[in-house]
Amino acid sequence: MAEAVSIRGVGRVFAGREGPVPVLQGIELEAGAGEFVAVLGASGCGKSTLLRLVAGLDSPTAGEIRIGSRTVTDCDPRCAVVFQEPRLLPWRTVAQNVALVARGVPDAETPAAILNRVGLTGNERSWPYQLSGGMAQRVALARAFVRKPAVLLLDEPFAALDAFTRLQMGDLLRETCRDRSRTVLLVTHDVDEALRLADRIVLLAGRPAAISAEYATAGHDPIRLRAEILGRFGLKEVA
Ligand SMILES: Nc1ncnc2c1ncn2[C@@H]1O[C@H](COP(=O)(O)OP(=O)(O)OP(=O)(O)O)[C@@H](O)[C@H]1O
Ligand SMILES: [Mg+2]
């Protein structure tokens, strides 16, 4: 069941060679249970850092992150993360890669059922090296879905894919998240992807970065919203 994510006053300072490097400061973000939120920001602004904090892969130096009523303190089993690269085990077949993650998950779908959902029926016995980039990333999504996470964290999951596969994967993600059984945080620097998929778009900007603006996508003209968001990053629409 989906859980709300609450990020309150979160900061992260890294230890740099020439002293402390504040990357995130005063991040305030509430994602309702079942909501799909896209976090949009320029390269290097701290998007992955924020996602790692929510997953409990790293700890904030200020503030607090909650999933439901519990504070995130370390690697949180209620979250599943999909990274830019699929990170499959090369010595396991596609079905085994999914089955390993499903272990211990109550009423987990079978690998066959979940692979069917991501359009990979017939590839159960393939090895990761035999897959295209898009297929491998479908397996990564299957591994995340099979755990029935309360919170799905996506760190530019389609960035390495060609434009067509990227659109297909976006549709797949949107379809799978339609039942709102999980809260989704999608980190991306693709404005169109954010507009197509998310209920709400938050912009991360500045150094250290904070949330500089946020927009609900429902009821907004996507073309206007796109221009507004690009404008926020100092970019103009190409006619
Ligand atoms: N473990 C670390 N130690 C020191 N600095 C770090 C560490 N992790 C990230 N940083 C710094 O924090 C900043 C933000 O990095 P992050 O990976 O979160 O950016 P990003 O927005 O995800 O970028 P991209 O779009 O390129 O993936 C960068 O300047 C990076 O060098
Ligand atoms: Mg990143």
C-alpha cells in the first residue's frame, strides 16, 4: 500500500577537499500516498542525492524524512529504487533476477506474471547480456514492481534509452502506477517526461539546491507549463 513521503527541512553537506560542500538545503516536499511527483533539476544539482536520502542509502545532515509515520534511518525496505542503469546480476537469468528480489515478499507476483506485465514474456531464460538496453531496464522495473514497494524511487531510469524506447517505458510506468498503489518520486532532467507522467512537478535549483517552484500538472495546459518550466531554467522554447 502506498505511503506518503515527507521531506522536512532536509539538507546534505558533503565533506569536500577544501571544506564542507552544502549540496541540499532546506528541502521541503510532501508527496501524498499514491501521488506521482517528478523532481526536475539541472545536472549536478543534487537530484540523486535527494533520492538516495529518501531510500535511506545516505543520511541527511539536517532535517527529517518520513515514509508514512516512520522516520527513514537506514536502507528502507518499503522503497524500491530504479537507477539509470539496470544493475542486473549478469550470472542470473532474467526470471532469476526477478525471483531473487521477490523472496520474502508476501503474495509477490510470480516472475512470469510480472515479466508479462513489462512485456518480456518469452525472455525469462535470457541472460542479461542478451538483452537490449530497453529490455534490461524493463527487467529493472519488474524487479522494483515485484517487491510491491510503498514508495518507488526512480533516478533517471530512462536516460540511457533511445527516444522511442523511452516513450514506451514512460507509458508502461504510467499504466502500472495508475492504480495508485505506490507513491512515486521520479528524478529527471527531461521536462516532457515529467509533464507526461507526473501529477506534480517540483523544481530543484540553486547551490545548495532547494525546491524553487512546484506545479500540479492536472488542469494545466502542458505547452504553457513547459514554457514556464523551461523559463525557470533560463531556457527558451525553440519554435
Ligand atoms: N558522496 C559524495 N561526496 C561528495 N560530493 C558528492 C557526493 N555525492 C554527490 N556529491 C556532489 O553533490 C552534487 C550533486 O550530485 P548529484 O549526483 O546528486 O547530482 P544530480 O542532480 O543527480 O546530477 P545528474 O543529473 O548529473 O545525475 C555534485 O556536485 C556531486 O559532486
Ligand atoms: Mg543523478
